[in-house]
Amino acid sequence: MVMKDINVANEFTEQKRIDDPIVKNIVQDYTAELDMKSISDVLLLPPDITRKHSGTGLLTAFLYAIFKKAKKEINIDIMPALGTHNPMTEKEIEDMFGSDIPRENFIIHKWREDTVNIGTIPGDFVEQAAEGKVNFPIEVNINKRLLDESYDLIISVGQVLPHEVVGMANFNKNVFVGCGGEDIINKSHYVGAVYGMERLLGRAFSPVRELYNYADENFLPDIPLVYLLTVNSTDINPETGLTDIKGLYFGNDKKTYKKAAKLSREQNITWLENPVDKIVVFLDEEEFKSTWLGCKAIYRTRKIISDDGEIIIIAPGLKQFGEDKKIDTLIRKYGYVGRERVIELVEENEELRANLSVAAHLIHGSSNGRFKVTFGSEHLSAEEIQNVNFSYTPLNELMNKYDIQKLKPGLNNLDAEDIYYVANPATGLWDLEKNR
């Protein structure tokens, strides 16, 4: 196992494009420390298309090129950390990773089929972490490939940024959720939801992170795992269609993650003095095809919306609610009906208890009656949108009223009305100064 040089973290805090030679030099410097002679098989764990703007697809392609140029032949497998998301299409793979990596090198993580149990988090620990709000054990299942002893090196590539389930995305979440199985995905999501999403958003450590750290420290075997963590700007660079790099970190311990999380809090949270009455969010049609992903428009902005305000979501690519048929059916059946009602529905319905990540998502996406959520979509009907407890406005009507080509991120005055525009909710968090 190639572990001897993995505990060194590299920092890079100036804003750079992902293809900047300086960024590539840092990656090359790290890989130059590896003993290539002892490496025969490498597994790369990048994010999927939902993190396209992070540029981690290009970083993954760059790592692939480095290992392919080694003097000896190295087998390189790439398994996007899908979690519960749909497998990437051929078009998405090329769009994110480029055309130089053969398609046969890509492996699909099947969260319901390809995982093995490595331990169980005790119910009393879960109860303590969740401040008594739940008490159940959690089976820790991860993709069996991570335990394959033929791999000499496993590199988890990902972006640290505010996240609605765990507080800050990535680090060992990429293993236990991105490459995880049903029980830990479902139950850890629900723990975060009942604990309170607003309480943990943008926090480096949370009850859910405690669960992943427990699994990491107690069950994860000695595997050759290292993290390549990025911190990026919130705004997308119009020249590249990607966010720019603000930090780049290598390591396999909490110190590496803490450094990245600290920088992300500085870079990825936009602080406002006062709440706003109307927020307009645009969802890129290639990235957001479901409310399972598209509700980021609600998660990431809900802390700045005023009581009785409105979040308007322009979603040209929205075609479904869940990322698979089972989840889609459950969302359509129960809807975004508010935190307390969803908790009641979990108690009343076995199918929701068996799919707690769906229940968590319904809590996350609910306004709890505090504000209004309006979707504009051309693929889902008004009836479908309204049946899950959202409001509907025809997409063309919203796009005519809110011209995204003319709006700038942040506050805009449009026809004597103040609106707050968010061009991409996936890469940031919007919060009030009083919550710092």
C-alpha cells in the first residue's frame, strides 16, 4: 500500500483557473512524491455531473494523464461517487471529464447493490449525536471496490462547500454517502433533517459529520485512501463555465478537511445584513433535472428569505422529482408538506421509514409555511408541481419576466421591485450576518 507520503496537505489559496499551470504543478508535485514503481492499480473517486462546475472532472482527467504517463503500465479505474444520483450518461462523462479517458475505465456505483457491511453505528451514539431526536443503529455499507486489495492507491477527488445534510460537503462523506449503501445514506440524511438543516448548514462539524467520523475511525479498514479536496469560488467564470480554485488540499486526516472547510466558509458563504422578500434562482438544465437536486435552490437560500417571501425557481431542465423511479414515486405521493408533517408521515408509513433519505429531502425542500416556493418548468405540469406542495408559473412567463442574461448575482431592481438573483445555487450558501 502506498501510504507513506499521504499525510502531507498542500495549500493553494490564490484564485486560479482549474487549468492554470500552477494548479497542475501542485498536483504533479504531489504525485511526484509517490513511488510509481509500487503502484499497479489506482481507483479515482470524483464527483458526478452535479459537481461539474467545481472543475474536479478536469482534475480527475489530469490525474489520469499523470498515471498513464508513468514508466510502468498502471490500471486506472474511475468510479464517480454517485450516492443516490443517476448514473452519468456518455454525454455527461465527456462534458465533465473530457474525451481522453476510455469509457471502459468508468465504473457505476450502485448504492442498492454493490456495497458491503463494515460495521454498525450503535443507536445510543446516534441518539447522542442527534440530541435525542432519533435512536436507531446505522449499518455502514460502502462500495466493495474500496476494500479491493488490488488497489495500491485510492484518491477521492472532491469539492468542500456548504451542504444541507452534513454541513460541509466532501471528505469522508464521499466514502460513506457518495460510495455508500442504503442504510447509512437514508439514516444519516434523516438525522440531519430532524436535527435541523438551518443549524448545520455551512458548519464543518455537525451530528451527521460525527456519524461519518465514527464510521471512519471504527470501521474503515487500512486502505490506501487519500483526499484531494478543492475549495472554489461561488461565482462561475464565464470564460470556462467553471468556478475558480481558491484552495487545493491533499491529505487523509481531519486536519486536511478542517483547513478546506475553514477556507470554504470564507469563500462560499454570502452574508447579507437583512432578509430579502423575493429570490430568483436559475437551475442549469444540464445539471438539474430533478427536484432531488434542484431543491438546492431552496436549501441554500432559505436562510435569507423573509417570512411570507417567495423563492422563484427557473428550471428549464426539470423533468422529474426523484433521481430514480422509486424515489420519484415517494416524492409525488407525500410531497413537500413541512417538517412536522413529514415526521408524522414517517411514523405512519413503513415505506417512508424504509426510505429515510426521501423523508429528509421532503423536510429540506419544505418551506414549513414560512415562505412560498414557485417552480417554472416546461416538462412537469402545473398539476404535478402543485401536487407536491409547490406553486407553478409557466417557464416562458418566468424567463420573460426575469431575463437571466441581464440579471447580476445579488440584488437587482426590476420594474421597481427588488429581487435577489442566484445564478447557481450548487456552489454557495446565502446567510444573514446575525448567524455568523
